[in-house]
Amino acid sequence: MLRINCPFCGSRDHIEFAYGGDGSISYPALDASPEEWTKAVFERENIAGRQSETWQHLYGCRMWLRVERDTVTHEIFSVAPAHPGMGTHEDSQ
Amino acid sequence: MTASRLTDGGLIDRQTPLTFRWEGKSLQGFKGDTLASALLANGESIVARSFKYHRPRGVMSAGVEEAGAFGTIGEGGRTDPNVALTTVELHDGLVARGQNAWPNVRWDIGAVLGMFGRFFSAGFYYKTFMGIPPFESGRGTGVWMQYEKLIRRSAGMGTIARLPDPDRYEHGNLHCDVLVVGSGVAGASAAIAAAEAGLDVVLVEQDFSVGGELLSRGDVKGRSKLQSLRKSIEAAGVRVMLRTTAFGLYESGVVGLLEQFPYSSGMLPRQKLWTLRSQHVILATGAIERPLAFGNNDRPGVMSASAGRTYLNRYAVLPGRSVVVATNNGSGYQTAFDLSAAGASVTIIDSRPAGDRELSDIARGRNIDVQAGTAPLNVVGRRRVEAIEIAGRAGNAWAKKSTITANSLLVSGGWSPVVHLQSHRGGRPVWNDQHQCFLPQADVEGITIVGSAAGHWSYAGCEASGLAAGEGVVRKLKGELVRFDLPAASEPKTPVDPLFIIESTHPKKSFVDPINDVTIADVRLANQEGFISVEHLKRYTTLGMGNDQGKTGNVLGLAVMAAARGIDVPNVGTTRFRPPYTSISLGAIAGELTGTHFKPIRRTPMHDWHVSRGAKFIDAGLWHRTWYYPRNNETLADTYVREAGTVRAKVGMCDVTSLGKIAVQGPDSGAFLDRVYTNAMAKLAVGKTRYGIMLRDDGIVMDDGTCWRVSEDEFLVTTTTTNAGKVMTFLEELLQVRWPDLKVHVTSVTDQWAGFSLAGPLSRETLKACLADPDLLNTENCPFMAFLDAKLASGVPCRIARISFSGELAYEVYVPSNFGAHLAEVLSREVDARGGCQYGLEALGTLRIEKGHVTGAELDGRTTLEDAGLAGMASKKKPFIGSALRNRPELLKQDRARLVGIFPKDRKARFNAGSILCSPNKVSGFGAGWITAVTYSPALGHWIGLGYITGGKSEWVGKAAVAADPVRDGLTDVEIVSPHMFDAEGVRMNG
């Protein structure tokens, strides 16, 4: 079992979280071409190693998080709010 | 003469005798006994029959590594088969029996199989019975399936009870700074050191006593050390969990623990599965003594030397009066000394040519015969040890030298550190020639291994490594250092003889893994047939796949393979250990999550009211939704036809509380919903609702629902019951991850509102009668797709929307959840007064199928807007989620399956949901489409359905089609029609 250190709630079991997806994707504008959208939606790297991911603290604060994780060892290097303007409890300390 | 109980000594409580039943006999033991020690004390030498050959088996060990003594514990629903008797704590009234034997383990008819043993080598059954021509020619494995049943019956273990388990199992959560696994001197020292420094320490011990190897020592010094360790553990505030096995190590310091509870009157659960989260784990899991491979090394009376010492010193059971201790290292000697002191006549046969001078001198001083350079070749005696044939070295081989009469043979073939738990986390133990075992490496972060598990073979070494680990972990958790080193394992005082197999030119059956009856001949056969990789060896011979998972047999098997291949043990490889370390019951895994606790249940606030109206319920996700309200002896079919008919004729009310409801608030709400819905929402007028569809990024329909504009910057969005969570999560992702610039907040308000749909031509007058101001519902105030806030006659506030799923004049009425039951009372009074009814999901389904309204059955994650006939819902003026990818060429093909209505050609016929739609001349493969939903339509007077078919209705006008349901009803001729099968113009709804 993974433990994910939610920046809002603290360290929690991964079963409280839901995996979102590849955190390195930047989605194109809604009116972008189907080719650009195809790239964003379907083309994925299958990384063995360090990977950027999104997770949601589904059964907690419901915040979306950016997680840096090693897909081989499951080591988690960093967890940050996905929303760039979001302050956290830790920031205010 | 077999094993017997001594009149004094041991750690058993002679003041507390316990009565138990074994194979129907009433026997006595004492508190502090295991079932195995109590059976030995009662002279029961044959306690099991082997898996394949039905050979008599006795107790081989004193712990979880047991490879012989398996039995069935308990009766009825509490029957627990395949339990190692060495791990069962004796309690009063315990009932146990042998297994895989008939009539009993002492006299087993199946033992006749053993005589044909030479035929039953590895792979025998598969080679012999699979694919025998001519019986099986062209018949696949059919005949094998028949043989298999017979073979499985004669080969095997215990039988499970096909009864519900009456016991309770629980799950629990634990947190600590440091977890120490194993309470021997190493583990205890580490735990004490860490706890004394103020850390929160949990110490788990699989045994029912703290002490580890100290429990097996009979000397005064050992006993006093045991006492002082126990006192220090308590004084330091270590949290001790007995009967608790750390069965698995996982990421982030998470450890799975299984706690067994002592037998009690039923107040406690039987087992508890703990999830423990720790900062650091110290493994003091000890080492397991290995057997040697020699002829008939599985006879009752052959056990490990350390087990012999444990039975003597801990349980006061003398394994035999005349004992041979066979060893290839120094550790067997102490057993011999203790046995000799207890009055047994002992012979030590030490395979090392030079023996061990220091220990031999002590032995001779105690009148113990030591024969260096000798080893056991064969055990004489069919049902128990009667004599041992001793071999001497003859060059590289062994030759029989003498025969010693004895009734117990205690074997030490070296020690294997218990490295399993570290292996769960990817640790790779490395073979050490000097120690003749796999030693763990300090290669996994957050795990420290101490004591004999790390190759420390002396008491002082174990204590020192434990202390160093305890002190090191304190400094690490304080942040004073990143890693700490432990004292290296010291060399064994005298070398371990790399001896695994003793055989002469006429080898007898010699077991590597007694649990699965794997012999050295089987391992050699595997080599001969090319199964030389350790993973192939395991699967071909089943070596290490028994209950003990190869705790004793694995290294021996590797050694046999290494010898057969002429390579070194480490070059054969080792399999990786996976959780669980010892078996855990399915009951413990399930815990309390059984029956109605399997998943949470969501009930609407009107649930009890529905029950009082005789409602039947159906699951929709976690929700219990009303299904139908039978009257008198009505069937489901009778009921829904009546309910749907009543709605069309008069009025009906249906609980719609479970629909997802999301409050979308903020100045950018309109812009946000414009991006999310395929149709325009930003310009929706305040007080209006609109049907809306959301797509996924890939252009496929995700969900549909309604969108209500509450104010300039607030909307209420409804979703289907089953997709509520998915939609909510998606909206949150969009706002937090993709479009953080939008000033919008979403809140789930599903639980805040309770609501009914009120549908039917009389719905307006019915609802009017419930309101404080009935005029609010006049068409000019509340036209189709409008909503407004009102008050019930009782003053309870409500929100009313004129929207329709049934195709009738209809309203949805919501009140704050607390008033849900009140709303039900108020509405039902007026509904009943007008001859209306309550209706459930089944009738709702009928009404929507008649109208061709789609639900999850149609929007199944593969459908586009065009497929579902909803292309008009896609705005051409603005982009939205999915607008780019819905135009992928494949999704725009005209021959995609499109939503259609389906009538039976013969209007009296019926057909089934799930049928495949085909051309009558091509009933094969995937057909041309499928049926998603069917119902009897009271409005049309015959069966109807919805489904998808290639090209849609226009392709099938005038063409014949069949609904193929080959398993159930065969073929039904059908007619493909518009999905809008009833009131296609919507006159009733808009009226």
C-alpha cells in the first residue's frame, strides 16, 4: 500500500485517493484541432521510473494533486496541489 | 517407545490441565502446550498422511516451518483444514483430526499408493492421463477432467466446511514509529532500546509467548534472561502483540498483521487483520533449521534438532529415549547435551570429518558418543523411527557403516535466515558459502534486519545487533543520521558442512519438500527434462508450493538441483517470496465486510415510507431505489404494467432523490458549463432548466441530466444516479487541473435535497393541491422546462421544476432532505385521492422506453451523440469538452449502430434485452446490432424495445430483422422503428 502525503490533510493510505492520469499532459484549447487532442488524450508514455501523475484525494478533501512517483519502486518524491493558486496548510506554517 | 512427557520442567502450566479431542479420542495436555507438543506427549507419533503417497507423518518442527503435521481443527462451520499442528495453541475442548486419510491417520487405506510410489513422480498424472489416444483424440481435455476428479480426491489435504463461518473477523488500523517483528533476544533488545528513547514501538510475535529462542533453553541463565527481557519490554512501554504474524511488508512502511485470538467464549473475534503504518521496520524474524535429504527422512520421529530441544525444554516432552542427533554444523550439539541431561541416551553423528573438537570434548564428558564424519543414510522402520543406518564418507560418496537402534532422529542441516519479509519489498538475499545460507542485504530503505535473520548465530551477537538497530533507528528518526550500520554477522565458530544429500548406490525415497511429497528424484527428473530454471523447477515438481511455502525445503531443493547441474547453489537462483508469510484465512481478509456490510447502502429519506407502502427495492450503485409497489399478489410484471398505465392515465409519484445534484457557483459558472455541456448553458435564463449532455475528452457521451439556472452566477446540475460521482470528480478535475483561472466552485448537494417526480395528466392539479400558492403552477408561471421556489401548504419550502422523463406532464419536486418523508405524505395523499399511484424504477423504465429516452443502458461509454440520436444537442457555435474528438472519422461513419425502437413483428410475441439484432439471413457473429432494453408497453399494448443497429432506422425501413437470443428463446422477428415509440410529438409533455 502506498502512503500519499496530501498537502491539505497529511499522510494517508492510497485507498483514500483516486488515480487521475498522466500529470505531464497539457490539454489543448477546446477549439484546437483533433490532431492536437488525439495527442493529448491517446498518446501516453509508458514510463518505468519517475513519472508525474495526478491523483484526487477522493475520500478526503477532494483536492486534485500532482504527485511525482517512481512507477517501479513506488517511491513518492513530491505531492503538491494541482491548482497553482492553492495555498496549503503547510504553506501557512 | 515414542515421545513422552517428563514429570517436571518446561514452560507448561501443570496446574492447568486441558482436555482435547484428537481423532475422536479424549487426550490431556497443559496450558502452554501446542497441539503438536500435546500429541507428542500423548505418544501420538503418526499425526498426518502425506499429500501424494499417504505416507505416515509425524511432527517435524516446532513452528510455522512445519512440513509434516497438518490437521483439521474445529468442527462444523469452524472447521479449519490444513493447519500446522505446531502452531495451534492448545485450549480446553479443542477438537482436531488428521486428514487425507481413511479411516484414520494411523491406518490409512490410501497408503497402498505409496507402494506404487515409483510411478508417481513429478508430472506423472499429466503425462499419463492427459491426451491419451485413442480416448481423447479430438476431445480436448474432457477425459482428463474425469480422471482429475478421482486423482484430486486421493491426493490432497483437508476438506473445507461448506457451512457459513460463525466466527467474527475484524479489520484494524495501527500506527507506530517502529515495528519490531520477532521477540527473541535480538527483537526484544531493539524494541527496548527504541522504546526507552521515547519511540512508539510495536513488537509482534507469532507465538503466544515472548522470547523466541530463549523459550527453547532449559538452563537457569536462559530462564533468567527471559524474565529480565520480559520485564524490560514492559517497563519500556513496548506495545506487544502476541499471536500476531507480520505476513506482508508493503510500501511506505505499511505492514499487514494477522492477530489470532486465544480461544474464548466468543466475545473476541477469531482473527483480526491489522494494517500498520510505521516509520521503520526492524526484522528479528530468526532462522529456520533445514533438514537433510536421506532415505526415509520423513518417518515419524525425525524432526529438526532445534525442535527436539524446544519440545524438551519448553514443553517437557522427551522426543525419545534413544536419540540420534545428526548435524552438519555446531548447533546440534546443545540439543544433544540437553537431551542427555534429561536422561536420553544420545549419539551425535557430525558429518564434518573433523567434527567440532571443543563441543565433542564436552559431549564425551557427558557420555555422549560423537561420530565425526558420519551422516544418516536411511531410517529403518515404516511407521516410526526404529533404527538409523549411518554412513561414512567414501571419497565423494557415502557408504553404509553401521546401524544404530534409536526412536528419535534429530537433524540439523544448517540454518536459513527468515528473509521472506524483506523479500516482499524487493530485498535480494545473497548466498554466503561460509554460513551456507542466503543472507539478507541492507538493500531496502526503512527495513533493518537483526539477530539470526541477519546471520548472527550467538546470543551475544543477536543481542548486540538488536541493540545497535534500536539505537540506530532512534537517531535516524530524530534526523541525526540518514542510515546506520549494524555489526556484521560473525563467522560460525566451526564451519558449516555444505552437505545436503546423503545417499548410497541404492537410494531410498528421500524428501526435499515433504508437504507436497517432492523427493530428490523428482528434482533430478525436472533437471533431466529441462526444467532447470528455479521457477520451472518449482512449477514442475510443486517444490515449495505447499502450506509452508518452502520454508524448509527450498534451499534443499536448490542444492539438489545445483548438484544435478554441477553448479553452485547461488547459480540455480532463488525464487522471490511474496506475501503472505504464513497463510491467512479468507475470513480475515473479508473482516466485517460481509453480508449487508459488504458495501455501504444509501437510502433516501423516504425509504421507510416506501417500505410502509410495500415497496420492493433494487440496487442502483450504492442506492436502494424503489423498484415496484406490488398490491395483493401482483408479480413484478403485473405491477409495473399497472403503475406505468396509471401514470399515463392519471398520475404517479416516483422517488428521484438519488439523482446526482451539483451546485455550480461563481461568476464564471455559465462559461464553465458552456465548456462542459455540448449545448449552450451560459445564456439559459434564470428560472429555466435545460436538458444537457456531457461528453468525455474522446467525444463519447459521458452523462446526461438537467441544468437549472438559479441565479446569474449559480446553477444546479443534475446527473444520473450512477454517474453522479464520476461527473463530480470530472468537474473538480477541470476546475483544479485544467482551468484553474475559472472562478467557479462545485459542491455535491445530492444528499441535501429529497425529491419526487410527479408525472401524469393529473400531475398539475395534484401538485397544486399540495402548495400554499397553487397559482404558481399555472402555465404562464411555470411553463415546460421552468422551475421555481414555492412552499408546500405546510409551509415547508420546496423547489419545483417542470421537467419530464416519462413524456407526461410532469414535475420534479424537491424539499430539504429532512422533509422528504413529509413530502411523500403530502403528495401521496393527493395522488391517492385522484386514483394515482406510487411507481418504481421498473415502471419508470417502461415510460422512458416508450419515449425513447436514453439511460445508462444506451449511454454505455461507446456511444456518440449521433449514435444516440442526439446530434442536435451539439452546439455549433462554441467548442466544448469532446467537440474535437467527436469528429474523428471513425465516429462519423454512417454505418455505426444507431439508436432505434424495436417492435415484435407478431405483436403478441416478446423478446429479451441482450438479444443480438440480425438480418434473418445472417444470424451469426456480432450481428447488426443489439437490444439494450425491453418492456411491455401498456400504452401500445405489446412488447417494445430499444437498441442499436447498424445505420439506424432509415437503413432498416422495410427490411426484416430478427432478435437472436439463442440460449434462451431463439429467434424473434422484429421491426425496426423510431426510438420515439409513443407520443413522438411530445403533445402530452408540453400540454
